[in-house]
Amino acid sequence: MKVLRLDHVNVRTTKLTEMVEFYEDILGLSAGARPDFPFPGAWIYVGDHPAIHLVGVKEECAAIEPRIEHFAFQATGLSRLRARLRAADIRHTIDPVPGVPIVQVNLEDVDGNHIHIDFHSDELDADG
């Protein structure tokens, strides 16, 4: 066997509509085709790939400490993301990664899931 790539993350939520709006409006992704499963949900696409599978649940998931601490995307357009985050008043940090030319934007989605978005550090220099 040869693993080719991480296919998707599956996120359970009681706030399905709000989560879809967050991923579309803030991260610029899009909800798309999803199999006709017998439970509510949405697939969020990065280009033509359904990278986030949201599953609607009735009750909050019990968690003390997450087993998956975060998931991440690689992106371009740091200044556009920062403008969206500021306009939506979403808390975030901008964190250069020591020793590599990456800057991470760390934020949380509607349910508090930690996401970071990686940009080339040249975008931080250009953005100020």
C-alpha cells in the first residue's frame, strides 16, 4: 500500500448552517455535491476536492482535549484573508514558522476547531 494524500477531515457539528457559511464566507471555500446520506451534512470543497465533511448532530460532542489539535490549508492571498477576518471580527494570530519561509494564520471556526492556514512568508512582507 502507498498512501497518496490526506483525503478529508470529518467534523461533527450542531451548527451546520453556520459552519457552511464560515467556510464559504471567511475561507472562500464552497459547499458542493454530497452523497445522499441518511443524516444531515455538507461537503466543503477546496477546488474540486471535498476536503471537509461536515456532519450535523443534535447534541454537542463531548470532549475534554481534542485528539486532533488542528487541520491546516496551504493558501495564497494573505491580505484578503486578513481583511475578511478583521471585517468579521474573528480572532486570529499571525505566526511565522521558525526556520522555514511559512507564516501561519491561526484561527478557530464556529465550533472552536483550530485551523491554520499556511502562506509563504513573502506575503507577510508584502502585506506589512
